[in-house]
Amino acid sequence: MGSEEGSTHWSVFEGVRNVASSNPETLTSEIETAVNELEYSRATALLNWPSPTSTHIVKTNMSSDSDANPQYDAKMADGTYMAGCAALAAGKLDEAL
């Protein structure tokens, strides 16, 4: 049964031979590509996160004599968010926070 000619024998270590024959630069490149793809997929998943609706925005009550706008300022929030992201991308954690 097991000694028939022409039958191929499968091994758990079959794929290891291909990896062992690769040079270190190729392996490093493949690892970096896999990590980049994972980071990209996670980042795009976060970018596609649903934005909060206006019913979820908490409004504060301010006195009538105040000139401040009590509503949420979307433009200011977007600008602050973009500045924080840019600081994170530049590696400036203190500025981002």
C-alpha cells in the first residue's frame, strides 16, 4: 500500500525547504510586505469607522451673555484631528496629545 511506485509522499516540512533556500534580504522583504499590508488594512478599517451622528453630540448650556458658540464645531475638530495625526506620523507624541 505505502510502497507503490509513482506515489508522492507529503511532508509537514515541505514548505521549509523553500524558505531555507531564500536569502535573508528576500525573507526580510516578505515580512515587511506582510506587516505593511496588515497595518494598511487596519488603518483603512479605522478610517471607514462610522462617524457619530448629531444626536450623539453633547451640547453644553452656556449663559446668554456669553459670546461663545455652545455647539460642536466640526471644522475645528477636523483640524485638530488632522494636526494630531500629522504629529503622530512625524513621531511627535507630545504634540499629538
